[in-house]
Amino acid sequence: MLNYLIVFGFQFTFNIFKVLEIKHIANHKLKELLTVTVWISMLALFSTYFTLTQLLQGDWIVVIFYLAGSVLGKWFVMTTSLSKIFKIGKQKK
């Protein structure tokens, strides 16, 4: 069960950082973009490792946690106060 939660957490966090990456690209903030890119790469590596380890052991349930973390991570950052903190979405001109 711990591996499922690890995969979910990595995917959840990965997708939050992906939204931030898009924000930094749009705002032309290179330093922040590169920092987020490092985190994204590490999270992708760890998430892939844990997921493939489980899949190679014949545990297909991990796919549900992988997908759930992915979808809920993006949903979370777009619908909660994080979108206001990171100023994601509509911006006043």
C-alpha cells in the first residue's frame, strides 16, 4: 500500500509542477522554469521507477494510483487557492 501512496504522491506533485512550468514559460521566467524543470525530472524518474517496479511484479493496480495522482494533481492546482497563490489562470491587465 505504501508504494501506491508513493506513486500517487509523486504523480500528484509532478502535475502541480507541470502547471507551474507552463506558467513560468508564459511569463518568460527562466530561473524559475529551470528550477521547476529539475523537480519535474526528479519526480518523473522516481514515479516511473516505482510504477515500473510494481508493474514488473504483476501489480496492475498501481496504474490506478498513477492516473489518479496525475488527474487530481492538475485538478487540485487549478481549482484550489494554489491557483491564486501562483497566479495561474486569468490575470487582470
